[in-house]
Amino acid sequence: MSGNLTLQQALKKYFGYDNFRPGQEKIITSALHRRDLLVIMPTGGGKSLCFQLPALLTAGVTLVISPLISLMQDQVTALEDNGIGATFLNSSLTLTQVRQREQAILSGKIKLLYIAPERLVSERFQPFLKEIEQKIGISAVAIDEAHCISEWGHDFRQEYRQLKHLKKRFPSAPIIALTATATARVQQDILQQLNLHNPEIHRFSFNRPNLHYEVHQKETRSYRQLLHLVRSFSGSGIVYCFSRKITEDLADRLVRDNISALPYHAGLSDKLRSDYQTQFIRDDVRIMVATVAFGMGINKPDVRFVIHHDLPRNIESYYQESGRAGRDGEKAKCILLYNLSDQHKINYLIKQKDSPQEQKIAYSQLKKVVEYAETNYCRRIVQLGYFGEKIEGNCQGCDNCLNPKPMEDWTIEAQKFLSCVYRTNERFGTKHIIEVLRGSRAKKIYQYGHHLLSTYGIGKDRTADQWNNLARALVYQGLINQTDDGYNIVKLNSQSWHVLKSKKQVYIAVNALKIDDNSSETEGRALEVEMLLDTLKSLRKRLADLENLAPYVIFGDSTLKVMAQVQPTNKAKLAQLSGINEYKLEKYGDIFISEIRSFIETHKLPEALPNNTQMKTLRLYQQELNIAEIAQKRGLSVSSIISHLCDLIETNQPIDINKFVAPQKQQEIIKVIDRLGAQKLRVLKDALSDDFSFDEIKLVRSWYKKLMNN
């Protein structure tokens, strides 16, 4: 099958890529030399190619051991769409389908067979396995997600332990073990469990430069915070939650706010989980709100953001879950919402463990996550340090490096807080202390007589979130103690008294808004590329729906982005782009070229580009400022900002009108515009009730004009 192709030629022929990613060629060469391999490569680094390409260049079938049905299905579909012979055998198939696939394997049409570990070692499967060996041959055995074999890993699976006899069963076939997350201890356990013979170990950096990491202080009204984040991002996203109940609740609320979302957790039936996965992968639904049960089996490369609504239990889990984003190599965001109450929930669960040793390990892992969340240093350095990797300098890819938080002197506020702890006899948690400081009229405050304390109401000038931020800083800096018995009672220590006696000052990090001051010289071209990219994505989605495929299987986001930038108008130019192999060029080339030509002819819009002042407003809007904040930053009136937003909407800029006008109000305004026309604002205002402001009508009118013009 390989003929006289070089590795580079084979890469282009079968997968459409011009160049290997770092390390891939060396691993593939070793695999072709039949060496046992352990490959530790981050998600998105191209692990799969390291066993897929050798399988195409050698005689026989490569067995690929994979933990989940959905993972097998996704990878096989992607290979088939590249014209590569691949299949899977698992419990989702009927007996007839299994027999058909077995026949295809024995006839030599299949190069990669995906299979679960329990099927591979089952007695019933052995006769067929022997038949493959005799008629076709086993060229190699690839073990995906190899960390599952280690009890020291974060995702230990008992069925993977059965793979320790593989080397004895297939002594002449090289074993390729691959994982994206493995500490030094897990790596050693993988080698021992699989009994690899003189293995080569290929360990790559865990750093994912395309991922941007942020930690946000979780607000009291965390759903509104989440909704704001989801609306500010484009593309598909995953929201991770602590429990099934939270998952269901958030998904339901997002749907009510016109965000397409589905819940995903272990309590759903296999059929429903499979259906939800398919909808997400095929871009029929935008957001998956999931517990940690979701993820490892999903091969979706174009996830643009991952939000952890709740604190993960360890750094390994966070690295893998946040690593679902940006597997295509394009930029993606990873955001963790953090507050102390999440830490207390996990502490409580750890206490339920029977083994003191397990508790100790779990507390240690939790401490590392909290350190990551609370650090004012580079988050990438903290995260990679957990895996024993060091990087130097500013990563330019996390909130702390790009936007260092200014430190403010909160000594007076700290003294108020500590004084209140003292006056309530060190018997309450932070929530109660803050309620006293803010002068709450809750029944319990009066029951305890805390409305009579000198500290009652002295903290009304600060919000509850600000006081929570201070409380977190005091605990983190060791200026106050907190019990871990589930009640989270705060108590003074020696350092607390140094603060109270003004012998020690307290500085805490505060959030600051950052103004993007990029030049707008190239924004016209960028807008054109973005518009064409959206057009190509729409075409890809239509084709994917017709073929019952995930959109990324046709072309990945990276390939579409290059198409939008280069704008090839013939097959020769299209063939030069990375990600276009011979099979896809023939299958999809003409239709994508036609779409690009059509765009070039009809969508050149230089006269519709926003002017300088409008672009400044747009950039501030994209930084999640509201209208009043934008006006303040720009030194302009609110009405001027409204005018800018209206102009931006009419020139097809990405403005979400739902942020400013409720959907029900939009419908009422549009009904009046349909009846009276969109020209005279006063006429529209007179036809509506006093509940509708001029600003709301102006924004909806612009949105209406945009729809009519498009």
C-alpha cells in the first residue's frame, strides 16, 4: 500500500498535511522499525497519527485499543472520510454488522481495527483474532489513553489491567502506548504493567500554547456570570459542573436564554448520551453542560472554550478537561470560576473516603488546584510544574501574565473583618461575618444579637463579592484559619492579631479592566476573512448534515481559516493548502471553490466598514464592558455609544442584541416596524408603551435593517 512513498508524501496523500508536527516523524519511524513505544503527548499534539500512518505503510492490521465507543466511532468516521480502511467492533453493533465488518477485515480492506480492551481479551474473541493473525497479520497494537492502566492516574479503569498480557500474546507486534496526561509515577506504572520490551519513551511538553487560561472569582449570581461568558464567545463550548443537578439546571437555564445547550452526565441512558454527543459533535447544539463523566470519548477538535463552573478535584483532571479546547491548534479559552465554597464541597467528599492514605492524597491534590486558582503568578507555570515541567518567563497566555492584577491596600477592611470574627466569638463562617458587616436584617443576625455589635453594618460600602475576595485572600495568605469540618468556621491566629494591631498590612489582588489599544489598520481585511470563514463554516455544516457527519470531519477549522485567508479559486491552489488530501480535493474541492468565488464577487464591502470611533467602541464591547462602562472609558455620552452600536449592527459586526433588549421586547418592536416601517423613530415610540425606551427601539430597528439587507 505504501509503494515508494516517502513519509512526507504519505502524510500528504492520506491526511492532506504538508508537514509533521514536532516529534511525529521520529515516533512514526520508530514504529516502522517495530519498536515498543510510550508516547506522552498533549491533547492536540497529533498522537493518533503516530500509529495511523505506520498502519497504512505496513502489511497487516493494526489493533487500536480504545476505552469508549464514542471515541472509536469518531476516529473511524474521520479515517473513512479520508478514504482510509478503518472499522470498529463494539457492543453498539448488531450481529449482522459485526459479521460484515469481520468479513471486511479478513478480506484485507481494513488497516485499523478499533476495539475495547475487554473484547480484545475475551475468550469469545480469540478464534477470530487468531484468524486475523493467520490470514492478514497483526502489524501493531496501539493503546490509546494508556494512563487508564495505572491506579495512580486520575482515570484508572480496571479493564485496562487485562492488557498486561498483550506482549506475551503478540510477541512480534510492537506496542504503542499513548497518553496526554501522565505524571512520572504514572509513566513508570504504564511501562511496568504493559511489560514493554526495551521501549522508546517520547515525552513532549505538556504546554498547550494555543490555550488561554483564566480564573474568575465566582460571583454570588454565578449563572448570570456564566451566561455573560457564553454569550461573549463564539463557537462550541463545554461547561463542566460538580454534580448532575447543577448540570441539568444550568443547561435548562441556558436554553431558556436562547443558548442551544444540552446536559451530559452518567445518569443519562447510553442512547441519550450517544444522541447528545452526536448533536454536539455535528454542531447541532452549541454548548454541552457536563459532569466529569463527559469528555474522554469525544473527538471534537474545534471546541473554542471550556468553562469550569465548579472547582475540579485535581490538576490532572483540570488539564485533561480544559484540554478539550483547541485540539485543532487554533486559539481557545479555558476559564475556571472559583470560590471557597467549592473547595469546601470537595473537602467534605474527601472526608467520606475510608482510607486515610486516599484522604491524604486527595487533600494534597486539592491543595494544588487551589494554589492554581489563587495564584497571582503565571498559571501555566503552576500547571506545568505539577507534571515536572518548567518554563521560563511570561507565558503571554494567561490572565495573570497578560493583565497583572494590581495590588491594593485592604488593611482597614481586613481589620474590620477580623474584628467581626473576634466579636462573634470565632463561631461562624465567612458568609455570616459578611452579613454582619453589611448590616443584614436576616432573622439569625437578630437571634444572635449580632445587630448590636460595633461591627454591624460597617462594611456596607463593599459588595458581598468584594468581602468574599478579601476572605479568600486572608485564608490564602495565612492571616486567618478556617476549619475543614464542613462548617468552615473562621478563627483568628497570631498573624490575625498582627493585622489587628496595625503591625502588618494586607494587600490583595483586585480585578482591573484592560483596554485593547490595537491598531485598526488591518481590520477591514480581518473582517472580510471573518465573513468568508463564517460562509465556509455554513457550507461545511450543510454538507455534514447531508452526509450525516461531524463538520470537522469534512475540513477542520484550521483548514477553513487558511481557505478564508488565501481564497483559492481553483483546485491547484486549493490542493496546496494544509489539510487537503487527494480524496477530499476530489470530493469537496469544486463546491468550496464555487463558494469562495461567489463570496469574492458579491461580498466585497469596503464602504460598509466601521470607522475608527466605532471600532474603538466595538473593541470595548468585545471586552465585555456594558454600555455605561464603554461611555465612561471613552468619555462619551451613552447616546453616542448607542449610535455606534446601531451602526456596528448595520455593518454586520458581531453585536449580540440580546444583551441590551429582551427577546420578548424585540418581538413587539419588530411587529410595530413591520406595520409602520423603520424610518421614523418617534412614530415607533408613540406606537409602543412607556416600557420601551428610545435606545431599545433604535437597537432593534438597526437589527431589523440588517436582516432586511441580508
